[in-house]
Amino acid sequence: MKTAILAFLATILTAPATAADCSDGPIKDTPLGGTVAGKPFVAKEIRLDFTKDGMVMNDVHLDRYVLSLMVDGVFNEATIDMLVPGGKKPDGRTFRVLPVDSIGAQPAAAEGVPEVQGWEIELDNAGIDTSFTEDVASIRIEWGMRKDKTLPGKIHFCVPSVKADIEGSFSVAVP
């Protein structure tokens, strides 16, 4: 029995650490920030772009919202592309990307259509340019309720392969 216990402990202590699942809450209520490949990620501008009927699939109309967290210009940002049923708003919704490389396993906006259509991180000073087509990520975005023309939100966005971990609270002008 002592040998079995020692073997079990050796397995645990030598097993590779698994990345945190950032799609699972809670999200820290701190100002938005983080790191990508060891370099600071501090958004200087946050934008939410809207496209009515941004996707139509099997006669289901979906509106598209793209969240851009810009560090220093358009080529230094993180973006997340989200879908909501046509005419609905993202207010009060939670969007997730699970840390699996399977479209069918992702939360859906409509049958067969993931609620998060894609993501990208590009940070020149870290030499990083990656997206959902190249790496597995996990993301959680929690939207609050809009106040006047501002929508509060929280995000936790992780891409283990490029050591990206972006987390915190923000608010954005509503389109």
C-alpha cells in the first residue's frame, strides 16, 4: 500500500499543470488589464461595434457585436466577435468560449452557430498575432445592463499557448 501511495503522489507531482478555464466565473472586479507573452496588456480604448443581421443561418437572424480592446492602435488589440438573436441586446448576457477545439461543444446563439464567432489577439511588442483559427482559448464576457449610452462589462480571456491572461471590468459606449 505504501508503494501505491508513493506512486500516486509521484503521478500528481509530476503531472503537467493544466491551464485555468477562463470561461468559468467569477471574474475579478478590477480594472481591465493583463499580460500577453509576459508583456503588459493595458487597453487604452475599448469599442463595441454592431452589425444588424450580421449573420443569417437557417432563416435565423443574428446581430453581431465585436468587442475591441485596443492597446495602441488597430494592430495592437484583442477582439471578440459575438452573436445575439436579431433585435436582442447583449445586456445582461454572458458569452463563453470553452477551452476545447470543437465548434459543436461551444455555447450556441442558434442551432449549430456558436455565440462567439471568433477572437484574435495581436500585440506587436510581444510578437503575438493569433486567433481562434490557430490556438485554443477560453473566454468569459459578462455584460451588465446599459445605463444611458454606456454598457458595463467584465472579461476573462486566456490563451495558454501565448501566455495571454486578460481580465477585469470595463465600460463601453453603446452603438
